[in-house]
Amino acid sequence: MVERSVNQMLEQGLLLLGELSSDDYVYVNTPHFTSSIGAHYRHILDHVEILIDGMQSGCVNYDARCRDVAVETCLQTAKEKTNSLLAQWDALDSGQMVDTVDVVSKVCYDETESPKVSSSVGREAMFASIHGVHHFALIKVMCQLRGLKMENAFGVAPATVAYQKK
């Protein structure tokens, strides 16, 4: 089940990308934002890529993100990267969700070292998918400021969607 969260988040990303123009993707709506939809989207993909790489190495190092400018600035490249990550994620064995990984991430502004903690692939999959949805919420606002219509559930946490259905 947890593995589906990343899959569903990436599929939402593809739907988003299909609705945007290249201009929408790179537009920075100042003064409300200092980055583009593309920058937020690239950030989402970086976390998924780091997780997939970390599953192989045993260490998910969120500080070592690629930050590929091409993914951030080219809508087609973002689509290709998303499809690639989806294929890699779909090829994983669901049994890997219980595997232990070390996680490295800078969490304090005034510290030079990044702490390392133990986690599981499943827990990090949960983080990556919810982190992606959080950025989708920001992207939704960016789209609305550009006059683009967005699906109501886009950028809303799965728990909130479930609660609203009750």
C-alpha cells in the first residue's frame, strides 16, 4: 500500500504537467513566490530519485539532490523524468518497503553536519509522497494565480480527502 503512495503522487504530477504550457511551468509569480512551478516540481522528483538511489546504497541522503536545471526549466524533460521514475518505482518489489535505510538530511540552520537516522524504505516512501503533495498544494496556488483551473483534490493530503468524503 505504501508503495502506491509514491506511484499515485507521480501520476498526479503527470496529470499536472499535461495541463501546463511551457510558459506556465517556468513562470515565477513575484512577489508571491520566488520560484517557479518547475522548481517545485523538480524538488519533488529529486526526493523520489534520492529515495530510489538510497534503496540501492542503503543511505537516503536528501542533501545530495541532483537539482537538475533541465527538469526545472523544460516541461518535456520533467515529463520524461517523471515517467522514468514511475517505471523505476513500479519495478520495485513491495517487500522492499520494510528494508532499513539510513537517512541523512540537514535539519538545523546553524549546524554544519547533517544528522543520520535509521528509517525504513516504507517510511521514506510515505515522506516522499506527502512531501510531494505539500508542494502540489503550493503549485496549485501558483496555477490559480495564473488563472489555471485545478482539480479540487490536487495538492490535498490523502487523509484530508478521506476525511472530506465522510
